[in-house]
Amino acid sequence: MTVKVFAPAKINLSLHVSRQREDGYHLLDSLVAFVDLGDQVTASLAVRSELSVTGPFAEGVPTDGSNLVLKAAELAGLPMSLTLDKHLPPASGIGGGSADAAATLRAAARLGASPVTAERALALGADVPVCLRSKPMRMRGIGDVLEPVTMPALHMVLVNPKVEVSTPEVFKRLERKNNLEMPDLLPRWPDTLAFVDWLSTQRNDLEKPAVKLVPEVAAALAALALTPGALMVRMSGSGATCFGLFADRYAADVAALQLAEGNPWWWVKSASTLPG
């Protein structure tokens, strides 16, 4: 038996850093959505776990025990032969490795393993529990407090200047670590435009330090902002992927084509959010 599991990209629509604990972990308050773009994990039962990697971003991806996919297989307690079809750029702030790990856990469950809880999945990384659910969520704490969110459909263009960003280095350059969280009670958004209006009042506290560390992030944000139809732009996670929101998928598709033509060395994709 072979199963195939989609590993959707995770977009941090907002990311507020509210505190740093004594153990070094940062407490976050983030609004997260998943889109119809991502990697794919193919799995079948095996005597021992092994991993091969294909796809446009396969080069340089480790296939040993350091890969989160194999770590997830070990956590699930089920040896599997795994193929990771890698379409998301590495170290890009859209949860690629965490999404792959979560997809591996879902594959193991479909092959007969006991489902891994979000609490246990946290051992693989702060983003793995939310990726395990792959639905719109408010993510707080160190990624361990998850609350489902109802939001309208969003259409966007993702731009990555193909520069990897070190998350620890971005946090190291964060000047203030006791920022305000989002409101305790999130509003109800009647449509996409109302949501975008509200989202524009929120922040990604890691955007400023990422821009200082990697100037290409600023270039991506500027290019998105100048694209006709862009409602708002922001960086996702710790970067370097940035997103621009558009009124509908057609507008996003047109903008993605325009950006890709003008910047052929960038990774540019249009996407829509997955339903809750």
C-alpha cells in the first residue's frame, strides 16, 4: 500500500512576538493560513525508514536522519519508504520542513500507525502542530496553543528571492521582544476586503530585522507593493518569502505572471487559501 499526502505551505499572515522566555524560546501570536501550493510526501511500509527527494528544490535536501521527514517517521513509530517531492524553497518562512514532517505523520496514520498528537508533534518543531492540522489557526505560545479561525478565502502572490534566511539570526536582530499581541477577541470578517483592512493593522515583528539581514526581502516587498491590484504586502514567518493579497485569484494570477517576467531569478507563485 502506498499513500500520497499533500504538504501545503504555511503563511504567517501576522506574527507578533510578545515575549522571550528564560529558556530562550519566543512566545508568538500569529494568524496562520495554508494554501494550495506545497510539497508532497509518498509513503509505503518498509523494514526500515529511508528517504529520497525529488522536485525542483531537491538539491541539497538531506536524506539522512537530520531530515524532519525521517524524524517524523521515527516519532510515528512506523518504518516507511518515503519520497519527498520538494516544490517549496528551503528556509523560506512558509513552513516547508514542518509541513513535510506533518504530512509524514499523516501518512503514517493512514498506513496504520497510531495518530501522533499535536503535543507530541511539538517535539519536531514549533510549526509542526499547526501544520498537522493545515487549517486556518491562531497560533500562540511556542506553537502549542492553537485556536481555529474562520476567515474568508484569500488570494495571493508569493515571492521568494531565492535567498535563505536564518530564523535564529532574524530573532537575534529583533530589537524589541515584548510587543503587543493581537486582540484577545478577533473580529468577524464579512468578506475578503474587510479581512485585508483589518490585517493591515497587524504586524510581522520579524519583517524589519529580516530586511536588515537580507536586503532582498525589501526588494520583494517593494515589487509586490507596486503590482497592480495588490491590497497589502507582508513577509511570512522569518522570511524570505513575502506575500501580496489580491481581490480574487485572477488578479493574483496576472500579478504573478507580471512579477515572474520582470524577475525571472525569483520564485513567484499565485495561490489561494485552503478552507477551514
